[in-house]
Amino acid sequence: MSAAANFPVARLRFWDTTVGKKAVMAVTGFILFGFIVGHLLGNLQIYEPPEKINHYSEMLRSMPSLLWGTRIILLVSVLLHIWASFALWRLQRAARPVAYVKKANLHSTYASRTMMWSGPIILAFVIYHLLNFTFGTVHPGGPFDEHNVYNNVVTGFQFWPSSVFYIIAMIMLCYHLHHGLWSMFQSLGFTHPAYTPWIQRSAKVVAILIAIGFISIPVAVLAGFIKPV
Amino acid sequence: MKLTLHVWRQKNEQDRGRLVRYEVPGVNEHMSFLEMLDVLNEGLIEKGEDPIAFDHDCREGICGMCGFMINGMAHGGFKGTTVCQLHMRHFKDGDELYLEPWRAAAFPVVKDLVVNRSSFDRIIAAGGFISVPTGSPPDGNAIPIRKQDADLAMDAAACIGCGACVAACPNAAAALFVSAKISHLAHLPQGQAERDRRALAMVRQMNREGFANCTNIGECEAACPKQIKLEVIAQANADYIKAAFTERPEAVSGGVG
Amino acid sequence: MELISNAPTGPIEKSWEAHKFGLKLVNPANKRKHTIIMVGTGLAGGSAAAGLGELGYNVDCFCFQDSPRRAHSIAAQGGINAAKNYHNDGDSVYRLFYDTVKGGDFRSREANVYRLAQVSVNIIDQCVAQGVPFAREYGGLLDNRSFGGAQVSRTFYARGQTGQQLLLGAYQALERQVGLGSVKMHPRTEMLDLIVIDGRARGIVTRSLNDGKVSVHFGDAVVLATGGYGNVFYLSTNAKGSNATAIWRAYKRGALFANPCFTQIHPTCIPVSGDYQSKLTLMSESLRNDGRIWVPKQAGDRRKPASIPEDERDFYLERRYPSFGNLVPRDIASRAAKAVCDEGRGVGETGLGVYLDFSDALKRLGTHKIAERYGNLFEMYERITGEDPYKVPMRIFPAIHYTMGGLWVDYNLMSTIPGLFVLGEANFSDHGANRLGASALMQGLADGYFVIPYTLGNYLANTKHEKYSEDTPAVQEAVESVNAITRKLLNASGKRTVDSYHRELGKILWEYCGMSRNAPGLKKAASMIAGLREDYWRNVRVLGSNEEFNQSLEKAGRVADFFELGELMCMDALQRNESCGGHFREEYQTPDGEALRNDANYSYVAAWEFQGVGRPAALNKEPLVFNYVKPSQRSYK
Ligand SMILES: Cc1cc2nc3c(=O)[nH]c(=O)nc-3n(C[C@H](O)[C@H](O)[C@H](O)COP(=O)(O)OP(=O)(O)OC[C@H]3O[C@@H](n4cnc5c(N)ncnc54)[C@H](O)[C@@H]3O)c2cc1C
Ligand code: HEM
Ligand code: HEM
Ligand code: SF4
Ligand code: F3S
Ligand code: FES
């Protein structure tokens, strides 16, 4: 009887192949992307009176099921995404044991060749970020008050090294999405000479917009547009 | 013109290998790159030195036998050109060129610039075919095929199995080669019956051979002497994903009597 | 030796059917007890290995390339013939048969040719089923083009890569059998000798090109599908590795070699550019469908083609052969080109070239249509010459392309050594003195898919098969002779490279045994080659050892055989006092310079029997009888 005989084994074999893992990365990547967009919109409320974003965060907390639902989905996605990417990365290392003395790139984007740099940097960022704003355990900017998200953010960014790190991370995110956002279509098997070039262009635009959106916040704080209350 | 070559010399698979420097004077612009190496080798033999080993056969860009890296570019990096079809008019006096073999765990070096690409054959053997015993199949015109599909099939079928895609890919992935065959047969009505099995079998064999994954970087497409398009990789991914999710256990109840 | 063709008599339409019925079968259970040695994985060998594997035989398959997919068949561009008459232009099995016999200048065996025409139809169906992406029309049906020597449109094609696509079809069928375990593939392995025990072919001796390991492979039958020997001329359109070694060593073991002097010159190749030239590149004959061939009327006219007015151009093929025009058969087109160049009207730096001009077709059909038909050929031309055929006319010149001669085989494709079968270009069977375009692919696949599976079974069923051990004297002797040649080459320790000898041999043959030949020249060539051969063994330099990947050693062995073959070609050309097909003897031509055949005395196959190196081979004759196509002076006027 073939290994495909019982359900889970068959599906695990899907995950076994490089193409399968890539599909998983695409899906999880897309989920993470979705979160990023939502998160950005939420964060942009920082430009409105403090109450706005504070209420927003209170509102999120008042719906634990939704909150934890999303958190779990996110967590699972991140874990799968990372797991896959590292598993594949190990394969790639093994697939070319002897490196070229000279290697030129004819055509590819910088972003596409550095996914394994941008990715982990984003990860490092997220960890710091959680400690920074979610748990408040690392909040050099000043006292952390989980009921005053507005202040947490502003004081957090007033500590300039932290802001710099954020900005770098956002640039990495930009690269990661620049390639990732079209790559996921390719990985999932959608392609067409009429649409693919268009998808590639939009991926770039969206990635840049997202980065600008996020980066604007620490910049605004450092520039003094947004002040603590 | 006069060229300086740094050529990878490696006696056999076990040997570690190193770059060796050669001066090649009197290169004629009408020579092909391989003819330039022929001339160099003739000279080496006369000096009693071991000539440089490189694979080649048709020298027309169709057999897929030739191929090595020139300054880090597979086949030299000229659009739609195998190294046997690459002519010296593209180089200029005093150029320094680095020649290295395809580098991939699945392509062990045989000698110097010659590698072993049998892994490609095993991938085809795993499923890169249509099972049709020799006999009297239906008339060639029995099933009309849209010209567009025939053309797309042909585009993918043009692959010469040279391995440049693997060599050029930063991940040493064989996605373009494998997908080209999957795409070729998937575009034809005759290929439908085995479409799922083919995608599953070929991708699994590709992984067994130690080829890494594709991350859609696209260097392969740029290096491919037959200009196989990245499109085929997506098509193959789609086939694999569909096949993997709809895969059923092989029927085991044998026919009786 | 008496040559029995085993060609069926009786009505030719029925003869293959009837013959097949007469052939014994091997029952399925016994098939897997038989091992078959298949040397070659081109269209002939690849298709045969796949087919025999499907039938249940154990097949041991060999090729010298790193993959069976790289066999030289891959290079075929133009197309493959089949008498489908899809276009209702009056084609039929009989017409294909007729065209091929006539095209071969009445020097082929009628029964074989008829069978070829018959199975041509199944070939297309088989290949379509395998997924060969033949060109299609918008209606979804197969497209055709016309080819030299035919007035109907019966050539099927896949862009300019027909051979590649057909071979990949066969290769995929072959790999499928490898996957199923019925075929064992031995790439980078060269056959260096044939093992004959008790007068039967029982196996081969091979050398691994990776590590030089010499090994013995036994089989109940040995099949050679090792391609043509055009590389004897050094410069040819063949792949660099193409060689005569397999058939030549079989010849030295007693197989007869038929019509070695029947070599084909292809009219449309890219002219030589310098002495470093390593091979010549063919521009598919299909280009002659839309390209017009011309040279300046004025000898020594050095103007650019564009600045030569229409009325000062000589479209010599259209002028001399109004009804076939630019589509006359290859031998005629080639000689015509040589003629105009001899008159000093040749074009290009060397003066050895004629124009193949597409300007009219581009006007008529538009760039798009032309690109669709010949795009990749135009690219190839530009890549090599640096000139754009869409703007300036191509320069072309004839080059050695195909060898009609080969090991003699009977109707069952068996050589004079029982148990040794020969397929494809390696045998002499179907093309007589000249092969029509798009019919070699047809023959390769016909032999492999549709003939050998039947005839081989018959041999196996009729024969007892003892097992032999490696220390059988005949086996030891074969192995030793292989090692002896290797030692001799490695110990020669002379000055000259193998290639320099090969180039010199090629020049001699091209000069005296090429497009046109004459008795004094052939005698001269034979003795020059003999001299060169002796010098070779003393003065060649082959570095390195046997126990490694050693390309010079590979070449050295092949060139050694080419010398002996070259001598035989001259002998054969010398004994044939007539002009026919690719063999043009200046002494025998009509007043207007056409080939003058001599059916009274030369309507036979010349089959040569080895008598020892340097000793003249013995001539055997298979008389040719024509019951259907009455020999006539071939006219394409
Ligand atoms: C450039 C070009 C274009 C052509 N175009 C056309 C065309 O359009 N239409 C047409 O009908 N014909 C065409 N032909 C002719 C046709 O391609 C060949 O005649 C035909 O493919 C020969 O096939 P084959 O199987 O007999 O031999 P090949 O395809 O030459 O195969 C020979 C095989 O034998 C193996 N081999 C040889 N020697 C040894 C050895 N000693 N040990 C082990 N293995 C060995 C090789 O590895 C190879 O696998 C063309 C030929 C050329 C050169
Ligand atoms: C440790 C963290 C991460 C690593 C190592 C990582 C690595 C990768 C890699 C290697 C790819 C494959 C690129 C390709 O195949 O084309 C990828 C794709 C992707 N990543 Fe990440 N990534 C990480 C985190 C993230 C995060 C946080 C997001 C969300 C913002 C994200 C979004 C994406 C997207 C959308 C894709 C495209 C999916 C695909 O092409 O298959 N990644 N990532
Ligand atoms: C300037 C940019 C950003 C700002 C100002 C910001 C702000 C915040 C704040 C204030 C919180 C805490 C919300 C709360 O606890 O109510 C938070 C949570 C979070 N942020 Fe960000 N963020 C930024 C960028 C990012 C980026 C780029 C990512 C991902 C790549 C990210 C991922 C997260 C995650 C995963 C959480 C935890 C969500 C949860 O509690 O479930 N953030 N962010
Ligand atoms: S896909 Fe292109 S590069 Fe890769 S093997 Fe085929 S022809 Fe060579
Ligand atoms: S370069 Fe490599 S990553 Fe994929 S797109 Fe080509 S195989
Ligand atoms: S030698 Fe055949 S493709 Fe280059």
C-alpha cells in the first residue's frame, strides 16, 4: 500500500517537497502581509488625538476571542513561515557545497536574493517590538503604561536608537515584501504574461507604501510632530 | 586579440581543484568560444601539458552537452546562446575570463569543466514522459490541438537539458528544467492522463537528487540558452499543488482471474 | 560471399505484412530471459531500446554522450516525411516510395524502401501520442512543409527542431523503461569491439569514458545504431563525437561494409571562416522553400548583394531546373553551387559561397511569418556570422552531411554476422546513392519502432543461446585487442596532435573523394591516406593515461578508424565507374554536366569484406532489381 494511503501521511508528503514548503510560505506570508496592512492602518491613528488609538487598543483587548484568534493564526503563520524558510535554506546550502570563485547576476532583484537576510531581521525586530510595545519589558523611552498605547509609542520612539532600529527593520520589510508579494503568486502557481508584470510592479509599490507608512511614525515623533501627553 | 583565462582544473571528483592561468594569443573574432579552447588545447598538448577537459558535441546549440561559467555567467551570459554558439567577436583584446564548471551537489565534477548531469535523466525517468507503448496509436489528427497550446508546449519542450539554469540559480535549484518538462506535457491533450502523477513524481525525484527549492529569483530564465520562461515554474507549481492535495492511495485490489 | 537480402517477393504492397507473419515470435515469458545489447540512443537506437524494453527484453543500452538525449539526431532541423496526404496534394505511400527510390538514384532496395514508406504513417501517430509538439494549424491539425526532391507537402516539423523533439520523444520512452528497470543505460561508455563467438555476435567490449574501465557485456543479440561516419571528413555537419568506430570494428570482425563512397553533401551550410574551424553548421534545407539561391552573373563581382541589380543576378537553380527550381535534390544543388564557384562567381571573402536570399519571401509573407517558420535558424545564422538574414542574404556553401553507406544489412536489418543488427544511418539500407531531405529521421524511427521489434524476435526464436564466461578465448582476444590499441596510442609519444591528423585526412578526402571525384585523384588519395595512417601510429601524441577521463584518447581511437575507412571510401569510389547520387565521377557526366549512371554494369550494392589493415578489401555485390520503379535518367528539369 502506498504511503499516500492514509490521509495525514499523504499531506505530510506535500510538505516534504520544496514546492510544498514554498506554497506554505506563500500562504503564511500572505497572512502575515494581511496583518501588516491592518496593523499599519491601526497605527496611523497615532496622528489623531491620543484617545483614538488608546480606545482602539482597548477595543481590541475587550474582544479576547478575536484578539487571541488572530494572535494564534499569526503565531502559527510565523512559525510555519520561518520553519519552512530555514528548512529550505539548509537545502540551498547543501545544494551548492563548492561556491563559485566568480558569480554574476544577470537579471534578478537585490530583494529576491536577500530574503534570508531581510526575513530574520524582521523576526529580530518583531521580538524586540513585542517586548517594546506589547509587554513593555523593554521600553527605554520611559515608563510603560499598557492602557496608554499612545504614550508608549511616542516615548518609545523618543529614544532615538530604538527609532533607528525600527526604521532599518521597516526598510528590510520593504525589501522582503517587494519580492515576496509577487513571489507568492508564482509559488502558488498563478502566472500570466499579461498580469505577472503588473503584479510585480504593484508588489514594489505596496511594499514601499507600507514601509513609508510605518517609518513616518518614528520620524514624526523624533521631528516633534507628535508629542507625549 | 589576446585573452587571459583562469580555468578551473580538477583531475577528478575527489580532487580539490584550483584555477590555473593561461594566456591565449591570436584569438580570431570569428572563432567560437570552444574553437578558442581547441586552439589553446592544441598548444598545451604540443607543450606536453594536459589539455582542458570540456563537454561538447553538436556545437550547434542543440545537444545541451556544452556549458560552463564564464566570469560567473552560465554559457557566458549572452541571450539565447550556448557556449558552443558564442563567438569571440563578443570579447575584446586583453579580457580576463574565469572559466568554472557548473557548481551543484547534484552535478559532481568529472574533470575540469565537465560535470555529471545524470540526475536530470533520473528526473525524466521518474515521470517526464507519456506512457504510450509502441504500436498503432490514434491518428495524429484524431485529437485537434489548439495552435496556441502546441506552441506553448513547444516553447517549453525546447529545453536542451544543459543545466545552465541550475548553475545560474543562487539556490542551485532545477526548477526551470523540471518545470519545462512538466509544462510541455501539461499543455498537450495526450499529457493529461498522467499530469498529476508526473508532477508529483518529478518534483519528488528532483528533491531526492539534492536540488534545492526555487525562490523565484529568475537568474535561470536569464541564463537559459533556449529562453525557457519563468512562467513554466508557476505552471508546474500549480500542477504539483493540485496533484498533492487530490492524491489518492493507489488502488490495491488486483484484478482476479 | 553470397549476399542474401531476404527481401520478400510478391506484390510489394503486401510484402511487409506477409513477411511479418512469417517471422517467429518469442513468447512473453521467455522475452525477459534475453539480453539485448543496444549501442546508440539516437532516433534509431533510442526508439528500438524503448520498444524492446516495452516488449519485455532486458536491454543494455550504450552511448558516448553523458545522456542518451544528446545523440546526434537531436541536431536534425527540417522535418520528417510521412505519406499522410493530409493536404490532399496527391501524396501516397507509393509516391513516397517512388520519390525515395528515384531520389536515391536507383541504388537502393525496393522492398526496404516500400516498407519505409508504409510505416512512415505510423511514425507520426506514435510521436504525436508521445507528446511531440509538431507544428499545427489554427484548426488544430498537423501542418506540413515541402522538402527537396518532392513535389508534395509531406514533411512534418516542430519549428526548426524536429530532430530534437522526435529524439526527446524516444528518449522519454527510453527513460520510462529505465525507470521500470527493463533497460539499463550506460552513458559515457564507448563500444570498442564486437565479440563474435561461433560466428555469432555475442556481446561487446566497452570503455568507460569516465575512468577508462574496459568491460565485457554479453547479449543474445547486438544492435548497432551508432549513426553516420561523415566526420571522416573532419569538417562536417555532424556532432564532434560522431564516429565510425562501432561499425568499423564490427566490419573488422567480418560484417560487410556497403557503399562507403555514398556520402551526401548538403547544399545549405554556413561557409568555412578559418582553419581553426571545428565543424560546419547546417542551415535546414527547408529554407529553400522560401529562399532563392543566386550568384552574380559577372565572375569576380565583389559588390554588396543589395547593390547588384536583379538582372545581374543568376538564379542558377531556377534557370537550370525550372520545375523543381530551388528544391532540387541535395546532390544536384550542391554540385551546381560548386560549379558557379569554380567559375569564380562565388561570394564572400573566400569566394566559396552562394546567396540564399529571402527578400522576396519577406515581401510576400512578412517578417512575422518568416520568423515563425525559420526564426531560430535565422538567429543561429546571425549568431555565427554576425550578419542579419532579415537584412542581407545568407551565404551558404555545401558541406558533408550524411552518409548513405554503412554496414550491409538484409531486409531484417541483420548484418552478415548473425545476431548483429544495424539500424539508422549506420546501415546502408534505404537511401541508395542519395538521401532525400526529411527521410533519415523517418528511417531511424521506422527501423527502431516498427522493424527491429519483429525481426529481432525472429532471430532470437530461431537460435540456441548458450552462456559464455569472460575467459572464453574469443572474449579475451577482443578485450586484448582493445587494450592493445590504447597502449599503442599512449606509447606512440610523437609530436603531432590527433586533431592535426584528422584535419589533414579530411582535407584529402574533401579534395579527392568529395563533391566530385576522378580515378587519378582517388588513387592518389588512397596512397596519401595510407601514408598518413602509418605516420599516425608513429607520430601522434596522446597525453595522460587510460585510467582517467581522457578526451584525446577517445578521439585518437576514432581517428585511427577514420584512416582505414577513408581508404575504403576511395577504393569504393574508384570501382564505381559511374556517377550516381552523391557519387559524382567527373569521367561520367552528360554534356550538360549531369550525373551519368551506368545501370548495365553498376546496378548493385558494393559490399566490402575486411582482409586486414593495408590489404585491399574484397568486393561482394548484391544485384539490385527494380520491378516497380523503372530506372530512368533522374531529371528535375
Ligand atoms: C545538422 C543535421 C541536420 C539534419 N536534419 C535532418 C532532417 O531535417 N531530416 C532528416 O530526416 N534527417 C536529418 N539529418 C540526418 C539525421 O539526423 C540522422 O541521419 C539521424 O538522426 C541518425 O540517427 P541515428 O539514430 O542513426 O544515429 P545518431 O542519432 O547519430 O545516434 C548515434 C548514437 O550512437 C552512439 N554511439 C556512436 N558511436 C558509439 C560507440 N562507439 N559506442 C557507444 N555509442 C556510440 C551515440 O552516442 C548516439 O547515441 C540531419 C543531420 C544533421 C547532421
Ligand atoms: C524570520 C522571519 C522570516 C524569514 C526567515 C522569511 C523568509 C522568507 C523567505 C525565504 C521567503 C521566500 C521568498 C520566495 O520564495 O520567493 C519568504 C517569503 C515571504 N515572506 Fe517571509 N520571512 C520571514 C518573515 C516574514 C514576515 C514577518 C512577513 C510578513 C510581513 C513575511 C512575508 C513574506 C511573504 C509575503 C513572502 C512571499 C511568499 C512566497 O514567495 O512564497 N515574511 N520569506
Ligand atoms: C512604526 C511601526 C510600528 C508601530 C508604531 C507599532 C506599534 C505597535 C503597538 C503600539 C503594539 C501594541 C498594541 C497593543 O498592545 O495594543 C504593537 C503590537 C504588535 N506589532 Fe507593531 N508596530 C509597528 C510595526 C510593526 C511591524 C512592522 C510588525 C511586523 C513585522 C509589527 C508587529 C506587531 C505584532 C506582531 C504585535 C503584537 C500584536 C498582538 O498583540 O497580538 N509591528 N505594535
Ligand atoms: S531550462 Fe534552459 S538552462 Fe535549464 S536545462 Fe533547459 S535549456 Fe538548459
Ligand atoms: S534562479 Fe533559481 S530561484 Fe528559481 S527562478 Fe530560477 S530557479
Ligand atoms: S555542444 Fe551541443 S549545445 Fe553546445
